[in-house]
Amino acid sequence: YEVEEEDLGVSDPERYSDRTAQSLLFIPLLALDDYSASFSRDVSRELFLGLTSLPYLTVKKLRDVPPVFETEATLYMRGCPPEEELGCQLILGENASVDRVVSGTLVEEDGLLMVSITFLNVALTELEYSFEVKLRPGEEETLVRAVELTLEELADPFDENVLVDEAALAEEELERRKAQKERAAM
């Protein structure tokens, strides 16, 4: 019995060659209670290291962002009212000249880490996607992989091959609806 290299987890140097390059501003996960602060630091560090290891991503930290309204980016984010966090993150993303801002929250509940991740599209100035996941401490690699896969999916619309496919799908959907109307009219 022969096992394919990918089944063995052998690293493939071509693995990322077809990925769309993206630049990100990573904002550490916000702990929702005092008890979760240490988990938040650890998970944020693992997530940041995981994302910076991907060759198609350029990842910036808050300290890499130029001052906003003459205020250091870290202080600007700390001073942002809770209901305005996404707006503040978009301003930071624009100031950092990145494609997306990745941030989130974390709280420990019954031995599990409840993590919420958001993806802001800076150019479109909108919340592009968010998800929540439950992890056990030590399962940070699962979160890194989920964020990586989400970023790949979010980048697809910028790939002209995907746009062609989407256009073809839209045309097929119109044809399907037209045929459905014709059958209903009979």
C-alpha cells in the first residue's frame, strides 16, 4: 500500500503558489472578562504567528500602524467606545493601507474558549464575514486554519477566474428561472 505524500503531511512548496496575496491588520483578541485575559494573549499570539507564517499574507500589528489623529494606534483602539470598535478598526485599516482587518473576542466558558472572529474589508468599508468557534485550550491551530480558509474564500472574488465562474452561474440561474416560468405558464 502506497500513501500519497499529502496524506503523510509532507510539506509541499507549491501549496501556496495559487493564493491571492493579501495584506492584513491583526488586532489581538479582546478578552470579554478578566479571567479570559491570559487565554486571549495566548490565542492571539498563536493566531498572529500562524498567519505570519503564510507566505501570501502580509500581516501588520497595531504598532505597525501610523498614528491616527496624532494618536498611537494602540491607544486609539483602546479608547474606542465598545459600540464603535468596527468603525475604529476600519480607520486603522485604512491608515495601515491593508486589504482586511482581522479581530475578535474571546471568553472562557466551562473549560472551552468561545472565540468570535471578524473580517473587515477596508476597501469596501464593511464587515465582510464573522464566525464563532469553541475550542479547548491548546487547539489554537484549529482557529488558525479556520481563519486561513476564510481568508482564502474572501480573496476568491478578486480572482478573475472566479468572477467568470460566478457570471456563468448567474446566467445559468437566469436560464433556470426562465424555464421554470415557462413551465408554470403552461
